[in-house]
Amino acid sequence: MKSAQIWIQYINFETQMFHMGFSFLLCFAAIQTPLLQIDEIYQKYTEQLNSYYDNIVEEFNQADFDKSIPEKYQELYKQLEPHMKQPSIPALQNLMVTDLYPKTKMFISER
């Protein structure tokens, strides 16, 4: 099984459990992971953002949302949290298109 498929299955599982904020955090983590199938992760990030934006923002705005994040994802949560203060679909899409995705693609090409 390809690594990207494992990430996507984990994201899909959390989405099915209605953990929209956490599933988006997983997309944020996956897009920064140097996977050969990074385009599949790019597509999943975009799909999550466009399909579940309101739910994602609602969960991030819950007072105790950070406590629901497993320890191993806390650092990524801290990276994403500032972008969720006044989020918009274009701003979050831009974060991925101009920052996260190109950095990961460059890292992959250098390997």
C-alpha cells in the first residue's frame, strides 16, 4: 500500500467519525510529508477544505479543541492554529498552494 493511501484512509476515517477539525489537521500534516503521491494528498486537502470548511472552523473555534488533539500532532496544531483565527477558504488554499505544497515537492525532488 502506498503511504499516501494510508494517510487518506486515516483522514477518511476521522471524517466519517465527524472529527472535521482533526481530519483537516491530518491533511495539513500529510501535505508536509514527503510522499511520492503528494498530488493525492493535495487533492484530499482541497476536498476537505471545500467540502467541510464550516465544520472545520467550528471545531477549531471550540474552547477545548486543542485538548482533543493527540500529543504527536500538537506541534502541527500549533502551526495551523494561527491560520484558523480568521480563516477563509482562499487563505487556507493559498497557504497550501504557495507554501506547504511547493516546499514538499521541492524536498521530494531533491531526494
